[in-house]
Amino acid sequence: MTDINTYLREWTMPHVLCPGCAHGIVLRSFLEAVDQLQLDPDKLAMVAGIGCSSRLIGHVDFCTLHGTHGRAPAFATGLKLARPELNVVVLTGDGDALAIGGNHMIHAARRNIDITVLMLSNAIYGMTGGQSAPTTPEGAVASTTPAGNTEPMFDSCKLLIGAGASFVARVFAANPLEMTKVMADGITHPGFSFIEVISDCPEYFGRYNNIGGGANMLSWMTVQDEGVAGPLSAKRFVNHVPITVLSPALATGVLEREVRPVFSGIREG
Amino acid sequence: MSETTSGLLLAGVGGQGVLLASMIVADALVRAGHDVKQSEVHGMAQRGGSVFGHIRWGSRVDSPLVPLGSAEVLAAFEWAEAIRWVPYVRDGGAVVADIRMIVPPGACSDRRSWSMPYPGIDAEVFASRGLKTRLVDASAIATELGNVRAANNVVLGSLAAFLDIDVVHWEAAIEQFVPRGTEEVNLAAFRAGREASEAQIPLPTVEPEGFSGPHEIDIRHDWCKGCDICSRICPEYCLAVNGDGVLTVTNAEACTGCRLCVLLCPDFAITIHPPQEPATVPVHAVQGGASR
């Protein structure tokens, strides 16, 4: 196994994220998946839009493309059509992918182009000051919903299955081994792979909703896991969680996997 | 209790098909014209715990439980379970056992001392009470036939020698109870078990690979933001964030190298070195480019 840090642009470290932000855990799990698959760093292109999650691509030593807000799937589509030999991975956030770029996301899924989308969902707009996002659970406090969010939240996996993505999965940042496995599956899947990673924002979501810092946020997310909770529910880790906000239980694991013709821009036959 | 009632015991580990085997035995006995009662215990079976089934048969059976020291035969699917349940067999009875060894999960609960090793083996347990033994390497036979999960039927094949049931009844019961599509391999396993050669009493096990000394925790302080995740997740309480928000190793002797802290560190700040491996000097030097 390679030292994971060799995949980082070490001179950019430490990264820009807040203390306890689970996005770093997700990035590590992704790099472990890249390492397991022995992908060539020069043949791996990461495309991102705008947001905390999108900032991560600045720290990895692959080919990286920082696009405009919400348009990462569009940049990725162009890149994959022009350079089909590349592994194209889109790193995006919940606001970037579902609100600002919702249109681009569903149409990339509809075409079933062979890219992998990692959507890091922290249920809030972290970079811009904690506004409520399409994934903010009902009742949760955000800077734009000081008395609690009144809107229902998106189930992004159902949305993407409906849009036609051929690989859809949901994982929790608190389960790094499962994350790595599902990401490796998603990268190798031929066609559009969408992986929602439930990440966290201790700085805004955790603070506004009295959940606490990074460690508490991780155990908070495990109680939303519909499947078997991860290692964090063991021992003292879970005892510190005041459960004030709870989204509906989320199904985890690979939720959709089918092999369909992959979009290449060329009409066959 | 009828004078003609006999009992047998099946014992193994969760996942080996002990209960399925006990249904097959019970059904074969019914087909042979006996009154049969069967009972089972399967507590934490799916976690690798002990599973056993009691079967009693005769012209009339009132209770399914086999009293201590009265079973005709013990069929064990795992070596430690064979030792554990031997007291249920009557003097001069028989023991059929798979020599496979499965280390119980309890032995893994203390990762440092491994204070629960695999039980010792004493052939005297059998000889002193005049027990007939038939040991088979059922798992190896079943693996050779293509499916290790058919090992339970290999044991039943060996068990058949001690019970007066026509082969026709055995095979009908197997066909009825095994999962659809696996009839062939299970019947083959049963037949192989009837003819299996006697296996040797297994030698005492090699010590499990355990704690070989504390791992070294290497913290990269210029990347660590003191978020407290690693110190809260560490099962051995090795790490703590001090009052200044600096992560420190508080219990270096206890690190078992589970790497939970490494996997859950958002800042790539922790590396774990195994005891033998010389710690590499971390590269803290700025590698060109402007630092952030």
C-alpha cells in the first residue's frame, strides 16, 4: 500500500477545511480507493464546482479542473467526451449538485456518461455562511432558517435513480472502509455513478443545531443510518450526542446498479 | 419416559448449518418410523457463538431434551464444541466430530493478551470413558466437493454409521431440507462422509497472531487541527487533546494498530507504524510552491 499522502499536493497542506470537517475523511477514503484500484494519477481527472467540498481538489495531485458553480457535471461531460481514456471524477457538494447545478446533474445522469460523481452532503451551505440547502432536514436551524427549516429535504439518491444514473449509492463519512469500497465500485462501474456521502459541517450545522464539533457530528450521522450503525456507535463515542435534529432514516449502500449503454457522443450503427 | 428412548446431540458454531442438520436427522428418524422430538438453542449464533440441537427418538418421546450423560451419539461440527459437549454422551457412546477449529470471538476480545486461547486437546477425554470416536475432516472434504457449506452433511454421513436408519430416509430428508439447487453437492457430501477416512486428532493450535508490541503513533502537528475525533474514537484511549488544543499521545504502550484514528483523521495528520517497521522521518519541509 502506498503512503496516501503521496497523492496530496503536500505544499497545499494543511487543507483549508475547518477543524473536524468530515470532508477530509471522505477525501482520504477516496484516495484509498484510488490506491486500491492503482489508478494512474495522470489519467485521473477531478472536476469540481464551487463549495467547501469542491475546494478539496486543490489538494490532490491528479489532473484537476475547478469549474463554475454547479457546472462541474457539464465540464466533466466535455472532458470525458474529448478525452475518453481519462477517469473523470466530479467532486461536488449538495448545494452545488442539487440546487445551483441540479439541471446539469440530472441530464448527465440521463445520458449515462461514464463519470463518477461524489456528492458530499453536509446539509448546509458551509462556505457562504450556513444558509439552508436542499438537503437541510426539516426543523434544522440555518442562518436563513433561524426558527427551523420548514421545507422537506431532497432524497438525492431517489432523484438520481429517477434521472437515470446507472450506479447510485449512499455512504456515511463515519464509515471510512465502506466509503472506500463503494467509491472503488463507483469508479469501476461503466456509466454514470452517483455516490452521496453524508458528510458534516461542524462549524455551521453543528453549531447552529447544538450538535457539537466533528466527533459529535460523526456520531450524529450514524444514528441516521438505516443500516447497521458503524464502529462509531460503540463505546463512549455515541454518548455525547444530543439528538436535536434528525433527518429521516437514510438507506445506505449501493441502491442502484445496472449496466446500460454508455454515452460516448457517437451514434452507434 | 419410555425405556426405548434414545437421544443424540448436535453441536457446532453459528453459520455451520447445525440446525439444518438437526432438522435432517429428525426428519430421517420420522421417516424411519420413530416418534421424534427436537429442540435447539441458537443464542448469539450469527456472531459465531455456540449452537446445539437435541434430538430424542423412540416409540414415544415426551421431552426433547437429552439428559446429561445419556446421549447415544454426539455429532460435533467444530472441534472445541466436541470437547464442550462430550459430558452429554453416555459411557460407551460415540462421538462424531469435524476436526475443524474455529477460534471463538471471545478470544479476540482482548487484543493484547489473547487470554482465551483455543481449548487444549486431550484424547483421554474419549478413551477414559470408552467412547467410540469418528473424526473427519469434513470441511476439507466439502471444499473438495465444491462447497464448504456442505460440511454439515459430511458429518451426517459419518453419523449415519451409528444410527439405524435406512440410507433412503437420510437422502430423502436431505433433499427436502437443503436449499434448492444444492441437493447434488449435499448428497455427495453425505456419501463422502459415510466413506470418509478417519482423521487424526488435531494438534494443539499455534498461538494466534496477536499483539506484537505497541505500534508507533506519528502525529504531524503542522497538519493537525485538534478536532478531537481521533482521541474520541481510539478504543485503547491512546490519544488526547490537551488544554491548548494540541493532540498528544497519552498511552503509547496501548496502541494495537487498528488505524481507526488514521482513517477518521480529516487532516491526514496521523500515521501508524507497526512495531518492527522503523519509523520514517516525516517530511515536514515545504516542497516548493508558496505555503498557503
